[in-house]
Amino acid sequence: MGATWFHGLGDDEERNPVFLEALEAGLIDANPEAEQWWSSQFLLPGATQPLSKEQQAAVTHTLAAWGEAVDELPPDAPGATVEHLRRAWEQLLASGKLGPEHEELAQRVWRWREQLQRAMDGCHSTSEQSAEGHALYDEMPGGVNCALPAGMQAVAEHMASKVADLRLQHAVQRIEWGAASSSNSAGTATASGSSSSGGTSDSGSGSARVRILCSNGDSLEADAAIVTVSLGVLQAQHQQLFSPGLPPEKVAAIDRLCIGCVNKLFLDFGPADAAAGSSSGSGSSRIESLAAGSNPAVSYSLLWSEPWDGASSSSTFAAAVPSAVEAQLPGWAKGIFSIRFGGPETKQPQLAGERHSTVQPAAGGATAGGSDSAAHAEEGEEEAQFVVPCAEPQQPQCFQGVAWVAGEAALAMEAASDEEVLCVLRQLAALFPQLQLPPGASWDRVRLHRSRWGSDPLFRGSYSYIPAGGSPADVAALAAPIYPTAGTHSAGAADKGAAAPAPESAPVLLFAGEACHVKYIGTMHGAAITGQAAAAQLLSAWQRTS
């Protein structure tokens, strides 16, 4: 439902800590092959024939122009990303690579690429995204993008197994900080949206400075807390979550940064018993069904008639006339830009006791916060694109598929019922006649599983980005630790400001997570690196003050 890819495995100077955990657990090979990006069948509403060679060339030119625009953003790029994309569109038209007869097709592709960008970066729109923030994102050294066959949940479970005191069902309701409590229990607490972990330290401080109240009535006391709740939770709850309130500069950073929404709609067309899964009986059916995921992915890119919402009044974009079926669909349906059967989201079964020694390259997908680097290019074509048009139509062989939706459309989808979502998906089949199902599959026999990251109270979003008007300084302010004030621990003094350290003091609140790393914002490894850095900073401070 969530993260799928490792974006770079690291090198000798900087390793991807999440990849190292997967390696330690035997979930992936030490030298996985880079994922092979996929070709996609670009579909026009109502079209019964695939795109012609000339149309496919127009798609390639359009994707190349977008990719070049975002790849060449300078680190100090001004304004919003959309402003640079408008110029890239005008340059594409002026280049002569598109004939007038292909301009409308290119407009549809440009809008499709916008949807992909939203899924990659977590932004609701490139109109809201800082061009500087986009340009400062970088992939982890090592350059290998690869998916984990068993799914990232397996990594989380492996990491959790090493925590000495992990308390599930302890949703954090309040974090009291800055005033010494009567307790004499030293330690640290890591506060997340769904659990808290307490431990002991050798800080020797003698009195706890943090008290965490949980929804089940329990409480924990410690010398310090590392807060890893998402940016979305901080934005929604920081006033109720922290007592005393956070310093103004941190509140301002929380308010200025943004977290977007990216959701997946999983479609299972397999036999009913394959969905149940067990250690016997239907479990073997499930393995047989999922094994189809080893087949090459078949991907469909949907080219809606909606205009690009980043177009300005001076732009050459014009809305195409929607078909009757398209006009009847809810607005969020046009945010579904990709449907893929097979590929990395379809997990390969791992039998008990099995450890991976090799990982086959999986068909690719949109990367969260990913770069637009190319994987391959056909001879004589422009520099390779993230996605290239498929020359020949293919029928899926895998009975599991996934549709992607991002931005405001993803949030609106969450508010719809399962039956409403399935109704929309069935209408897509009528609107895009070339969208094929696996042999024997039917839209009348499909099970839906979907993520709802935007409305989940423990997340309230998918991953973060720097908005237009924001800056890397906001990320630094969000990540900055908070120290107790010198001399007094009263609520008023702490509220007025303990962002600056008192002499020879240790931080009382530290912050970590994917929103706290400029270069790796929106990634698992960015979250892990900031967590490790916060822990190291705390340990170092305790050593100085002990």
C-alpha cells in the first residue's frame, strides 16, 4: 500500500540504511539489478486502435521535453516548478518536433506527465511545488532503483523485531516536555503516530523531562523524545500534541511545508480462494496466482481530455471535448493516470525459511520523490524516458493490477465508497476499449484494496515536499532539536523559546522523518537517516553532560 522502491543503495561513504536492514533480513540480494523501466500503452478515450508510429514519436518528444525541463532545474531555481514547465512547453512547440496534427495529443501527454510527477514527488500540483526544492532532491548514491519482492512491510517487521521495548496500540495523545517531573526514570521515548517505544539510557540525568500520554491510558517518562510523526499529523495536531506548545519558528516551518497524497487502487481478478491465503488449501492457490507477477508488467497510460491545470492565460493549451462517458465520471476519476498489471507492487511469495539470493529486475513504476533519469533508449530516439510508448499492444497475464491516483483526486477518491470506486473503474473499461484484462478475468469479479493515506489519522498524507514560497530553511527548522531553557523549566519559558540550546544542555525534543531531509525528502532512507542522526545527536549530548 505504501513505499515500493529503494532509490539508490548507497556507496562506501553513505549507505541506504533501509536497504541494509532488508539485506540483513535476507529479503534482497546484496547486488540487486537495477529495475528496468517499463513501456506503456498510451490510450485515448474511445480509440480502438493503438497509436500510430507518428503519434508514438509525438509522445516520446513530449515526455523528453518534460524530463529535460525538470532535470535541468538549477539548485537555486526560482518560483514554482510549473513556471519552468510552461517555458518547456512553448519551446517544444517552437522546436518543430510536433506537427500541428499532434499538438492536442501532446497536450494530453503533458497532463499525464503532470500526474506522474505528482505521484513521484508527492505534490498536489507542480503549481504548488518549489522549483528549488525539486532541484535539490537527489537520489542516494549507488544509482540503483529496485523494488523489494516481499514488500517493505517485511523490512519494517524485521526492524521492529530488534526493538527491546516496542509498545503497539499506544497511540500518542500528548507530549509534555520542558519541565522536570517527579519521576526518577531516565531514558528515551520515540513517539510515532501509532506507537511509542521507551528505553533506558546512561544519561544519569536523574529526572525525566518528557512525559508521553497515550490513548489507552498509559504514560511513559523519559529524558528526551524523538518525534517521528508525519508532517501531516504535526500540521493537524501539534497544538494539542505538545505541552507547552512548540516554538514559533518550528510552528512556522510546519505550516509552510506541505505533504501530498498518493494512493494506489489494487485490483485482484484472481480466483476468490486466492485472495484468502493460508498455510494450506487456498494458500497454494494464492501462490499460484501471485506467481503471475513474474510475467512482464503490462501498463496502460490514460490520456484524458482534461486540460493541463498548470496552463496560464497566455498558454496554447486548449481543452479537448470530452466524450459523453467521460463527462459523466466524477472529477477524481480523471486523476487515475496509470493502470498496470504485474510489476513491483505485485509481491512475490516468500515461503517459510526462504532467503533471497538473487533478485530479478522487476518492471518499473513511478518513484516516490524519484528522479527522471533514464533507464534505456531505443536506437535513434531521444534520451531515454521514464516511460516510453509501447510499440505493440499486449494482454496482461498477471491477475493483480494497480491503478495510481495523486493530488486532490487522491483525496476525493478516499471519500468515495468501494462500490463507487469499482463503478468508476468499470466505466474506464468502456471509455478506453484497448484496456485489456488477463485471460478469463472480468470486471464483474474483481476485489478492490486501496490505500487512504490522506484521511488516515496516523499519517494524513503520503510524503512531503517544499512548496512554492517555502525553502530548505523550513526543512532545517522542522528538523531542529528543542532544548530546555536555561535556568527554568516553566511552561512559559519553554513556550517562549527553547530552540536555542542552554549551556551544557541536552535536547529534550528531537524531530525526524522524511520531511526533515532536504536532499532525500519523501523517501524511506531520508526518514531513517534523520532518525539515526537524531539518536546520535542525543547520545553525544548526553556524553558531554554526564
